[in-house]
Amino acid sequence: MTSRIPGAEEFTSRPIPREELLRQISPALPLHRIDDEQAGQVNALTYEVVRHRLWAITQEMGETLRRMSGSHVVTESNDFNFSICDELGEQVQVGAYKVGLIGSMDLAIVWTLRNRSANPGIAEGDMFLCNDPWIGGGLHQNDAAILAPIFHEGKLFGWTTAIAHQVDLGGPRPGSFSPSAQERVGRALTALGIDRAHLVGNSYGGGVAMRIAMCHPDRVDRLVLMAPGGVLPQDAAPWPVGLEHLFAYMAAENPSREAMARFVRLMVYDETLATEALIDERYESSLKAHPELPIPPNFGDLTPDLALIDAPTLLVWGREDQTVPLTWAPTILQGIPNAELRVLPRCRHWVQYERAPEFNHIVREFLQGGAAATSKG
């Protein structure tokens, strides 16, 4: 016999037919409604203008939330989203951030309409705060959602929603989160008595290094970035094959050695370098990864802040990189004021491994005062 959770009948939200929802909404709440005939009178040009306007509004919502937030989860991980919905909670436009988070907002609006339209009522200027996954206020208990009704001529016309994920894992203070480790790196440098340091980072580590250089420019002397993450060009195609393999592997409940082998072989142009010993090493290491971080944290788009990097920067890229492709390099090269790019042919993502002697020579020359280091001014 299955036991019932007390209150589950009330404090849950599931999709219901539109007609049933309309019957359950209090008559005291006037709704702005149009029928199919009225909707059909909208011509294609007007439709496209409105669609692009809604798209622009959601982009502005995202940038506003990122500027206002004091949480690393929002400003660095992009672990938030927002939407514009019609009067019954049907989503009209969603943001380009964590789609999984925003997917529950329609259920939260439905629950609010069914359970709050009569008491205390829904009025212009109201805000509804929800963090209950049972009714659609997020996917976890530490998700927080806010719902704002929009009225036009006294009638409920639509809703705007926003949701963010807040954690307390590995942060320097309660309620904080440092997915890019920038604060911990700064504290480590202080503990070691190092005022300034060169930073060298590949892929995710390159994104970490860039974020440190942006937030703590006084601690960074020079940067060496090998196909760094954190910058996604506007015209970028869907995820490259290397990232697809990485995310699929890390999201798997029981990742296999075979999947790791396929990923490692994508990291090098010369697959003979993907030895069985290397695959075993990477596989065993991956099984020890932090269980709370199955997917690498998202930095957010670092592009707007690239100009904050004052340090001389050397970009090193494998020409055949299938994980962070060379076509992504110009965005970083043009964004960092004092940067240069070296491209190594017949090389993929692990340039420091696949072309170690040449890589070491290039980096040593740069750190000792090579071209990028002397071009400033």
C-alpha cells in the first residue's frame, strides 16, 4: 500500500486542461482573453515584430538580473532563467540560460491561479515568491522563483517569471559559491606569500584564469590560455563534438571506460598518444570527481568583460581542436587588449600534451618577455 504525503493533494501542481483551470480561477480576477478568430487576424509581419521584441526583452531581463545579483551562481554560473507567459501561464518566450529551471514556471503560475486568485487575490503590483518544487517553484528546494502578474486595462494580461539556483558548496562564506575558484586561488596566493603570478590554463582552467585576471588584475602578471572556455561566439554552431562527449560522460549515472576512451581520443590529433595507460588514468580520476558537480560550472559569457584583462596574454590553440574550435579564438583575441595567438597544426585540444616540446618553448619565451609581454604601450 502506498502511503500518501500529507498535503500532497494541495501542494502539488500538474498540468490540467485549460477549461478546467479557467473554472478554478476566482471570478474576482478579470482575465484578458482573445479567441482564435482574433488571434488569426495578426499578420505575419506584426507577428515577427512582436516575436523579436519579446526576444529582446528576455535578453535585457537576463543582463539586468546578472548586473543586479550578488550571487556567483548567477553572475558566473548562469544558473538562472526567466520567462514571459500569457495570463494562464503558457510560456511565450524563455531566456537563453538554464532552460531546465524555467521549465517548471508554468506549473507555478497554474498553482498560484488555482490557489491564490480568491485569497489573498492577485492584483497589479503583486509579487509571488516560491521555492517549493512540489508546485513548480524550481527543481530543487534551494531554487527560488518569483512570479509577477502583468495587468492591462485592469485585466490579467500575462506574467513574468525569474528563477535562480542558490547553493552553499565550497564557497568562501555561507550562501556563497565559487565555481571558478577565483577567490580560493587568491587566498592560496596570499597564504603562499605570492603577490603576483603567471597563470596558465587549458579549457575550463583557461576560463578560471581569465576570470581571476578580470576580478584580481593586481595578482596576475601574464596569462597563457590554451583553448580556454567561457567565451561562446554569437554565431557559434551547436556544441562541438568534444564538448558533447564531455557533457554526456559527466552526466551519465555510471560513466564507462569506453566513453572516456572516446573522449580522450578526441583530445589529440595523433590518436597513438591516447594510450591505454592515459585512458585508465583519466577514467580513474573522473570517478573521484566532486559528486556535487557532475557538469563543469558555467562561467557565463565572459565576452563583455574581456577588456578588463590587463595582463599580457598568449593564446595557444590546436588547429584541429574539436572541443573549443579555433573559430572561437578571434572573439578572445579581439576582446583582450594585449593578446597574441599561436596556432599549432596537426594538434587538437590538449596542445600542452600533444606538442609538449614546442608548447614549452613558446610559453617559456613568452613568460621571459616575449612578444605579447613587450607589446604594451
